[in-house]
Amino acid sequence: MPTTQLQQQLQDLRKQLSEQTQLSTEERTELFILSQEIELQLAEQMAAAPDANLVDGVNLAIERFESSHPTLAGTLRNILQTLANIGI
């Protein structure tokens, strides 16, 4: 169930990225790469050990976007919580 929730949250993040017109190309790329890393970790979670750098990357993204894009930061917080729930 948590992995399904995480997949939905990643889909929400992708949707927000496509709708956010105020994000720079660099910010958009950073968040796209982060979402790809989460998906990769989710796939690896099924077979191996989690990557602690991923959680750090999500935390940094939350801090970076908290004031300028609070909805995006909220989605990232949800993703972070779901990662914690599934042991990443």
C-alpha cells in the first residue's frame, strides 16, 4: 500500500511540475531528477537496501521550495513521509 501511495505522490509531483510556470529550468530539472531517483530507489527497494542520499535530496528540495512553492514542498513532504513508511 505505501508503494502505491508513493507512486501516486510522484504522479502528483510530475503534474505540479508540468503546471508550475514559475519554476526555472534548473529547478524543474532538479525536481525531475529527484523524482527519477525516488522511482529508482522504489524499484531497488523491492530487491536491495535503501539509499540514504535520496532522503537528504528530498529534504534539501523541501527546504529550497518551502517559501517559493509551498504546494510543491508539501508534495515533497508527503513523499518523504511515505519513503520513511516503507523503510527508505
